[in-house]
Amino acid sequence: MSSSTPTGRSLANREKIYQAAIALIRRDGFGATTMQDIARAAGVARASVFNHFPGKALFLAEYYRRFTRQVIAAAREIAAPGLRGQVETLFAALDAAATADKALIAEIAALTMPSGPLGETEREVDHEMLTFLREAVDQGQASGEIRHEIEPAFLAEFLLGILTNTAQAWVNSGQTISLSAGLLARFDVVIQGIAPR
């Protein structure tokens, strides 16, 4: 589809607005950024901003979706074998992406409570992360890394909980510790308890 068609223009406009918003939020913070600031930075009318993103939190929701998909895609691209390989790859990709954008990650962490403005987005990206982790667990069971009597869905949810809690601790610590080191240390505790004996 050409960018001269209305749909193409609309998508290009939406992306321009999104990029302007993320740049402003990254620079000034979520609270200090207004929809008028975003319109000005994108070179569009304020109404156009609201047509594409009816609420300011939706910019962070879109960022969160893209961030999660980027992390999962990076982990899949490496296609490391087994649970350990998949999880290490995921943690490294998460660490690299989160460390590269600490300010936005902190803004999102402040808004992702279940009843917060990004609660629905968090549930959506958690589902994507659970799918990845479930596939990694299945690989781990197939390769003999994990006992077969361990329920894959339970273990995937458990690993997601570790990931979520560790990421929150990383944000709360001022992002001064290594995210991947914290994740791997916790993962190692789990693996030592679930590896075949």
C-alpha cells in the first residue's frame, strides 16, 4: 500500500505522532508531557493526536507492546536450544532493551498496576511472554533439562513471575544492578530444584 493512500497517510501520521510522543516522554517524563506538546512536536493538530491516541497512557501502552515483541523476537532469532538457552537469551535481550531505555521502562513500571492505565496492556504482553516461556519449557522437557512430571504451564507462569518481580526490583533499585544477572541468579535457583537428579 502506498503512503499516498489515506490509510498509508493515516498510518504514517500515527507513527509520526507516536515517535514524537515517545521522544518527549523520554526527555521530559510522562507527567510533564502534554497532548499539545506531542501535537506541536509531531507537527499535527491536537485533534489528530487524540484521533490516533485518545489518552496519553496509550503511547506507553504501544511502546510496551513494541518493546515486548522486540525482546521476544531477539530471543527467537538466536534460537538457543533448551530451556536454559532460551531463558538466558530472553534475559539478555530484555536486559539490553531495558537498559537502553531506562527512563521509559521506569515510566511504564509506575503505570502497570492491574487497575492502572496500562493494566490491560500488561496482561496482553504477559500472554506473549508466557507463550515464549511455555515453548522454552517444552523444549527443556524434550531435551531432558526438566523433569517430565513438571507441568509446563505452571513453570512458565512461575518463570514469568520471576521475570516480573525481578524487573520491578530492578526499576525500584534505580536500575543500578544488572537485570540479566538478577534474572539468571533467580532462574538458577529454580533450575537446581527442577533439574533431573
